[in-house]
Amino acid sequence: MSALLEASDLRVSFGGVHALDGFSVAVDEGEIHGIIGPNGAGKTTAINVLTGFVKLHGGRVRFGGHPLPGRPHLIAQAGIGRTFQSSAIFPDLTALENVMCGGHRWSRTGLFGCMVRSKVARAEEAELRRMASVWLERVGFQFPHEAPVRALPFGEHRKMEIARALMGKPRLLLLDEPTAGLTPTEVHLVGRLLKALRSDSAHPLSILLVEHNVPFIFSLCDRVTAVDKGATIVSGSPAEIRRHGGVIQSYLGNEGAAEPQAVPRRGETHLAEGTPPVLEMRQVEAGYGRVKVIRGIDLKVGAGELIVICGRNGAGKSTLLNALVGQPRVLGGQVLWFGERIDGLSVSQIVRKGLALVPQERGIISEQSVEANLKLSTIGLRLRRAEYRARRDSLMERFPKLWERRTQIAGTLSGGERQMLALAKALIRRPKLLVLDEPSIGLAPTIVEALAGMVADICRDGISVIVAEQNVWWVAPLAQRAYLLESGKFIAEGAPEDVIHRERILENFLGETDTDEMPPELGPAFAESPGAEILSAQRDVHGG
Amino acid sequence: MRLWSRHPVLCVIVAALALGSLASLIPSYRLFIVGQLAVVIMVTVALAVLMGGAGLLSLASAAFMAVGGYSVIIAMTQLHLPLLAAVPLVVLGGAALGGLLGFVTLRLAGFYLAIATIGFLQVLLQGLKHGGALTGGAYGLVMPPLELPFLPELSVESVAAIAVSLMVVTVGGAVTTMRSRIGRAWIALRDNEAAAQMQGIDVRYMKVLAFAFTSGIISLAGVLHAFLLSGTNPSTYTMSLSIFHITLVVVGGMSGSILGAVLAPLILFFLPETFSALGEWRDFFYGTILLLTLVLMPSGISAGIRSVAIRLAGPRARRV
């Protein structure tokens, strides 16, 4: 039997960068197939190629024995449904109407029929409505179907999008990180749903999903394809993948080789008795609306210390860092800056105190030149021209590559150069604490090594640094302390070796068992289901 | 409500006849303004579908009113078509021209699309001004007597009453369409084009369809407008007319809701017109209402009403 979807040797490049370079995957009828790979491996690009949003430069895709049509809506009509990595809802429609949109593919009423609401139109509308509410029930949607969807929690959007994709009666369903942002309970629910769908004999369905949650993939999928740098490394059963050395390497980096060499080991802790730490968080809670994303956070940072916060996607790392600079506002607890409370202050007041955040998306103004970007970030400091030049020149010694490109438009920089610029923008303000959100995202291993060196240098200058990372291998050896964040709480803290034990990472990323169930929960933080809590908070918001 | 969802056509016909005959009771000097109000509401509702619903900015509403007005006169005087044949033909022609404009500007969005539609309006206006005998040049065209079979010649008053009825039909059609799969598809492509495409929605076709739908209705409004004024004049169809229409849509709300598009002309066109005693203060009055509505209801009238309705009826209030 030939595969339902056969993609072989796909090649795509964006401006000289190979996003896909020999990617192949084959999905059989009724199979659940997973794609895993590190950040920037080309997983989403692959999904975009398979749904016609990105043009292929080489390779071949066949779906049901035919070549793929050229445009996305035709591909959807041919029977491929998908969800998107970031929420792609229609915010002005109700949940039910959102899902009804998924039935556009097989409803036929024309403009005139819709206008006069003909008999056919009424029947079709009733069928759309009925099926949409059936699907919403099946994905476990928790809110009234007529609810406005804009303010719903992220997890509900996810479920709604899956329902919407299923509404189109696809033969192949492509899911781009369906569990990102879901609570463990919800992840479990999605897993059960996908299994049930596959065995639904009335309507055979194949599923191809991209995921970072590797235990989830391994417990769910019949076969898994591992990709790195745009190419398929290996394809096979979960057990085969788990044993495959290349996969472990692409996730964890090269043993030894990738470990930063020239960087000195971390020194003793700088938390001197008596003097207040640079930053202290006491029982901090923060979130969006009334939903608390992080709870009970205690954290201390001394002068010149490097702190690592690790944890899965969606554990609350970014929320924690953003709450430090006051966006979102801290809902409970205290944030102390050299012993002085700053949790009530505005973003600009906090930043002026000497706290610099480099967000995950780098915060670069891409239409402006490198130099203009630097200059813009000194606004508010009212530097004299000579002082600005002195600061700039000292920074340029640290980042010589940026100096070469100072007139270049920032949007055309490579990923590594962007990260340099982002660091330079933060450092030119002479901060006392530098906060980096996923600085290694989208960076090649060599650049990450260079980044490690820079971070070490920055610490040596007496600037404290907090790094939040999913891929901690590069920064862990430099750090004084590490914290493990899960579901908005610290579930472990201490010396990096203890917290980010290599075995631990291995277990987190690759799982140990092949059972039906999710792997045993990581700690007590999982015990109370955050899903239920978020839900009740949301219900309060809507006055239900 | 149940009757409306099952037999919208019946409801609309009854409402159209009722409102039309109600309108004919209004004294004739007032009826003229009511007729014009009906025309403005039709245009606003049509534009609310295009801009609010499908998210396509167009400044060509004056152009399609001109298309309606001029072509109906040309069809009756030059082609000697009877009134009842000319009007549907003009509406279809306007829709086709609108679809063509939508097709040509498919690659444009936002301000670029708006500027392109200004270009269309300017080209059309210059064409009308220099169209010689066909368009009457700078003076425009004069409406021939409006003859219907078995009826005496139509007076301006009866045209106004008919305009009110047709306005009701337009509003009904716009509401049913926005609540159908096509209306949802428009809102979907407005909010997230990629996600819309993955629902199997042909985004290009839907955009062209939105332009055609809107332009057809605006052409009909243009026909009625020319009937009311007994002719056309190129200086009527200026960009400031288009901007006035857009103002009404924005004040009504850009969410694709039809209710705001009906209410905004009442507040910003009918109120200032009725208080004609204001004289020179009319524009001042108009500006003040405009400011007040936008400051008090920053997302437009429909959103303002919805939030009040939600406060009154709880979270389960239906979308209006």
C-alpha cells in the first residue's frame, strides 16, 4: 500500500538560508506520525510547504497519489486540514461560528441562496451548526458555544482550532505544536482525542504532528521523523528513534564539542551577607487578566551572578521575565530592587532603574539601521553625544561584526547578528541586571558558543544576568544557580548540575516509557490541576 | 426571531411594504430627506459589509453611485429600455464593475487598496466630465419621466417611499448574508487570511464577491439618488462623498455589524438635516456628534450597543 502523503527531498531556502534541505516524510492511511527536532530545524516550514504557504524549490509532494494543488485553499479542499503554531482564531466570531467556518469546504450555498436563506441554505446551516457543536463537545471545549472567543484562554483556542480543522472532514490533519500552552491534563485529553479519531472507522484520518513535547509524541505516534537543519535524520518507530544517537545529539548538542571551552567555570556565589541582592522576588504571582501564569515565585540575584531559569515551552518563563519589568503587572507578592519595592512601578520607571530585558523576539526595530537601533535604545538616558560615542565604541569592541554592519538595516541581519544587536542595545544602557529570554532560539550551535562567551564577559563586568532557556546546555556551566519552572512554579532550584542534570534533560526531552499514559508528573506542582483553576478564573471574568 | 430565521424573505417583504407605506404618509418636504436617508443607509450598509465584514477599504462608493445614476439614465434615454428592465441591468452592471475593480486590486490591502479605489473614482469622474453628449459633461444628465406599466408617472415622493422599501430589503439581505457561510468567510479572511485559506475558503474569489455585492447595492442606491434629484451632476460624486460614507461606516462600527451601519446615518445625516434651523451651525453640530460618538463609543455604535446589551442581559447576550 502506498502512503497517503509522500514528501521526498523537499528543499526550501529563504534568501540563501536553507530552511529545508532534504526533508522527507511519508504518512500512511490511518497513521499518527510525529515530527520532532530542535528549534529552527524547519518543522513549521515543512508544514507550510505541505499546505501551500511556502513554495518549494526542490523535491516532490504527493497526496493520495496526486501532486499537491498550488494554493492553500485548494489543498484544504483536497483534504488536508491544519492548525497553526500561534493561535489562528477568528476573534469576532463565536466559538461555534469559528468551528462552522471549518465546514466551508463542503458547504455549497452561493451568495443568492445565502441572501434569501433558501431551503438548501437553511439545511446546510443547520448541519454546520450541529456538526460544529458535536466537534466542540468532542475536543472538550469548556465554554458556552456562543461565547465570544477573543478573551478565552489559549488552551481553549487550541481545542477550538482542532475542532475547526476536523470540521472540514480532512483525510490528513497537520497539527503544529498542538500541545504548546496546554496544561498537562489538557495535553492528555488531546492525546486521547487524537487516538480516538484515528480509530474512528466511519472516517479514516491520518495525523501528522509537529511537537516539542517529545514524551507526548512517543506515547502517541506510530512513527516518528526526526529532523535537524532542514533534513530528515531518521524516521521510524518511537523505540528506534529513542535509540538513535543523532537524535539525542541534535537535541542536546554535541557532547564535549559544543560545551564552551574557553569560558571560565563559575565562581563562588556573590550573595554577601547584609547587603541586599540586586533583585529579589518574594512569592510573586503574575498573569494575564485574572489568569495567574506564575505563582509563588521566590528568586534572588546577587551582583555579577548568572541565574538560569529552565523549563518547557509554556511553563511561564517569559511571563516571569516580563513581569520583572512590569508587563504584565505583578498581581501578588513583592519584587525588590536593591531592597526597594519596584512591583508597582511602570515599565519605563523599572527600566530606568537599570533592568534590561532582551525579549524572545529580540525587540529590534527591523526597518532601522544598526546604529539607529543603538541610538534609539539610549533615548531617555539623555546622554551627551561624546558619552554616547564612548559607550558605542566600547560596545563595538565587544561586537566587531556589528561595527562592520552599522549602516545595514537591522531586518536584514542574520539571526546571530540580531542577537548581538539586541545584547548591544541592552548593554548600551549600562544596566545592573540583564534579563535574556531564550537567547539561543534560532541560533546555530557555533553562535550559541560565542553567546556563552559574551554572557560570561558581561557577568565578569559585574552585571547580573538572568537567562531563561529551554536549551540550557550552553549556559548551565556558567551559572551560579538554576531554577526549574513548571506550570508557573519553581519545582527545583540549586546548583545547575543538580537542577539540570543531564539525565534529567534526557528524561524530560525523550521520555522513558512507551506506555499509553503520560510520563509520571514531574513534581508536586502538577498535582493541583492548573486547567481547572484557569477555567474558574476565566468564568469569573465572563461573569458566567 | 424564529420567524425571521426561517422566513427572512417574507419578513423583509412585509417590513419593506410596511415601512414604505408608512413613509408615504410623511409630508412631502420631509419625505425627500427620508428618501435620501434611505439611500445613505443603503450605501453605508453595503460599505459596512465590504470594509467591516471583509476588511477591504474602498473610497469608491461615490464612483458606484455615479455608475448607478448615469447608467440608468443612459439606459432609459439612449437605449430606450423600460425602467423595470434598466434598474436590474444597472445593478448587475455595477456589481460586475465592482467585481472587476476587486479583481484588479487583489494584490492590494489597507491604505494601498484605498488609494487605488481613489484612482478609480478620479478616472471615472474625469470620464464623466469629458464624456460629451453621453454624460452631459459638467452639467450631467436630466432624468426622463419615470414610467411604470399600469401606473401614473412616478413622483419624487413615491420614489422616496420606494427607496425606503428597498433600503429595508438591502438591510435584510446584508444581515442574512453576514450571518451565512459567506459572511463568516469574509470575517474569517479579514481576521486571518492564512487560517481562512485552510478552511478551504478561496480568498481571492471571496474578495471579488465582496466587492461585487457592495458595488451592486451602491449602484442601486445611486439609481435611487438620481431619481430623487431628477438627474445627475458630476460635482455630486466627489471624494468627500466617499469620505462621508466611510465616516458613517467607522462610526457605525467596523466589526461587520449591520445595526451600526443603519444607526450611524440616522445620527450623522438625518439629525443635522432635520435641524435645518441650525443654518450655518449645521457643520458644527455634525462635527460635535461625530466627536461625541467616537469618544463615547470608540469601537463604533454597534460595539457600544453590544457592551450595553451585555451589561443588561448578562454574558449570553446575542451578537447584534
